Amino acid sequence: MSALSRIVRRRTFVFALGLTVVLLVANVIALPAFGKPSTWASTLTLFAPFAILAMASTPAVLSGGGGLDLSIGPLANLINIILVLHFLGTSVGSPWIAIPLVLIIGAAIGVFNGVAIAVLRYPPVIATLCVYFIIGGVNMILVAAPVTAPTSWPATLAGSIGPIPGAVFTIGPPLLLWIAIRRTPFYDMLLAVGGNDAAAYSAAVDVTRVRIIAYGLGGLIAAVGGIALTALTQSADSTLGPSYTLVALAAVVFGGSPLGGGRGGLLGSIFGAASIYLMQNLLSALNVSSLWIQVLYGGMLLIGAIFGSRVARPLPAAAAV
């Protein structure tokens, strides 16, 4: 048990990974069609916004200082609306033009959050909640009623590109980006700031810059989530974003990234999102009342938060994935 405890504390995603495997087996048993290759593309398309927005919420949490970003859901929704209303079917509708533009928009809004928090010293909850309401209001102004998207390249991401599910091309880039970041000094600085910003500052780490970059990174990944949301819905709907915000934060906690910061990573957030998605899918397939789904959902989050707080105790040499 002590060896298992050490593994879990060093690899904070292990709990969510184990639960994901159990729930995946349960889904395959309850729904034989769930595990068939013919359903992989549609399943990953449904899962992609969960996973990507969980990843987008992670850098802010890792940066510590009570860091979290409540604007992630509405931001992804804004990107979805911009794509549908202003990019798709126009001269800038090509993915080679539209994707860089929406990534810049997402990163810029994330940097704005980071400046408000790290420079202007607004509490993260207040700063990102204000942006949450602003973006949500803009979304409702832009789209009063759902608008169907023109047929374009996001439809390809909802299916398969050759033998590869299209969702791989939305989930994969943030993971590859994170792998690259882990090989840079910024990764160590991010965990140092999240673990103890005063100690990091005394070690000549630019705490302000690290936190601004962390929020900018979250906004960048949220923009990818907006692309995945467009592929899923093939429409623009201003009511979609808020529903993803708390689920994304829950996935981060469930994946082993403590809200205090300094430990965790995108891999755990993906497994946390997978656990939540698979649980909802299983209970819906078993015709469990939506009221009980909410109860069980809250219970799992409570267990995950308690477990996460236990395994997040400092280690002699912190390790995270």
C-alpha cells in the first residue's frame, strides 16, 4: 500500500486513469456497440470538447495563487460563434486562415485574464468571472437563436480523415504542445510558481510573466475547444459554453491537479474528463434518472476532490505529468 501511495502521489493522474479503465469496460459491457471501431469517430467527437476544455483549464490551476479560469467555456463558445458567423463560407473560411485567427483571439483573451490577475492583482475568481459574463453577453448578442453552420472543414473533424477519427486532430495538438512545453524551463517555472510563488520569486523566477503565459496558454487551448465544439454541433449556439466551464474544472480536480497549484498536468485532466464523460454515458444508457445522475456526478467529484487533496501533499522531489 505504501508503494501504491507513492506511485499515486508522484503520478497524480493514476486515480483518474484507473477509474477511466473501469468505466470504459462497464460501457462496453452495457453497450456492446460502444467499443466497435465504427463508433470511435462519433464517440471521440462528443468527448473532444470535454477533454480540450479540461486541458484549457489546467495551466491556470497549475500556476497557483488560487488560479482558475472560469471564462474557458464562454471563450470556446465565442470561437464557435465567430467561426460559424464570420469565417466559414467566407474568404477567410479556409482552415489555414481561420484556425490561426481564432487561436490568436483565444490566446489574447487568455493573456488579458493573466494581466488582470498577475499585474492588476484581481483575484482569479473575480477576474475570470467578469470575463465569463462579458463573453457570455457578447455571445448572446451575436447569436440570439441557434444558427446552422455552412458545410465546411469542421464537418470533416466530426467524422474520420482516412482511418483516423477527426477528433484526434483537435485533441492531439494541445497534448503535443504540452509535451513540447515540458521540455522547456517554463514547465519547471510554472510548477515552482504554483507550488510556492514567494520561493519562486526569490529564486529569480518572473512570477508575473509565468502566470500571464499560463492564462494565455489556457485561452489558446480553449480556442481549439471552440473548433471541436463547432465540429460537434455544426451550429452556433450561445447557450453551450457555460455548461462546459464547471465540468472542465471538475475534470482537472478529478485528474489529480490540486486547486492549490504546483502539481498535475494535462494528461490527468484528460483522464478526469474521460471519467466524467464515461460515467454520464453509462448512466444515461442504463436509463438512470437525470436527477440521480446529478447526485452520482456530485458524489464522484467530492470523492475526487478528497482523494486529490490527500495525494497532493508535498513530496521530497515533486513529479507531475
